[in-house]
Amino acid sequence: MLRSLLALSLVALSPPSWHPSATQEGIAPWEHPEVVKVQCDEGSGTAFRVGPTNLLSVNHVTSLHGCTINGAPFKVVQKQGDFTILSSDQKADRWLHIDCGGFVAGKIYEAEGFARGLDTLTTVDATATGEKLGGFARLVGVFTWTPGQSGGPVIDLTTGNVVGTVNVYNAERGDSGSVPLSTTPVCAHV
């Protein structure tokens, strides 16, 4: 089951001809500079800043060849499953805050990322079910995560803090999967 979920990972390989609906599309990247596009030779995904030079993303994006953020290379500091901690020489003035409390069943969260490899952000709202989906927290909604959002933050709408990363989706079942930050090295020492 996990293997089939990973096969549905969210790397945007090339702009597809279909255009699925999303909760909100076309958000200018300068409105949320904490969320950045990861551009690779084979496709693209998303990362987000959690400090002046630190970022988080997912391994199935950051392990691709020739990846850059804003045209500059980055370093993978640590990886665990489909989760990565990154470092960049580019310094940021703004970043997102982490919530190590995990997902709360019944609560609505917002995923942000560069869907379909576009240069604008897309957000998708989903509700935590309290269930696991092959090791990922399961979220459901009208829409699923969209290819290219992979590595983006899953944000608690009430606090603005990041609870997880965008990892997988299953359009047939209508659910999405997220690595909760509470299970990662980021929260191991908190």
C-alpha cells in the first residue's frame, strides 16, 4: 500500500493538460515568501523556510537531480523517509513557525505549494481524519493535494503554524497524506 501511495507522489513532472480545481490558485509568491519553489531537472516541488537559512521539504522532491531554490543550490542536511531538512546560503527575513503537536482529528488545515509547477501558489484545504495512511497522516476534503505542491507546508489555519508537509494524494479515494512534523527530527528535541 505504501508503495502505491509513493507512486502517486506530488512531483510536477511537466505541465499536464488537465487543470484540476483547487481551493485557491494564483497567489503571488511575494505574498508568501516563506514558501519557495524547488526547481529540478526532472520536475519541481515546494519547500518552506523555518529559519534564516533552514528549509523543510520532502525527499521525493529534493532527491531529484539539479535542484535549486531561486536559482541557487541548497544542501540536504538530514532526511528521514519522505522528509528533508535543507540549508541554503540565501538568507530569509521571514519564515514559518512549526507546531510539534501533530494533527487534530476534525480540524481543517491548508496545504500550500506550487501546483503543476506553476510560478504562483495554490492552496488546498483538507480535514485531518485522525487516521494513518501508510505512515502518513490522512486528510480529506473536496480537493486533494496537487502535483507540484509536494514539500509544501500543511498549516493550522487557527495558529498559522506548520503541522506537516505535503507528501501524497490518492485522487480515487479523495484523500491526501502528510508527514506530521511531530514525527520528524525537527521536533525530536522539542
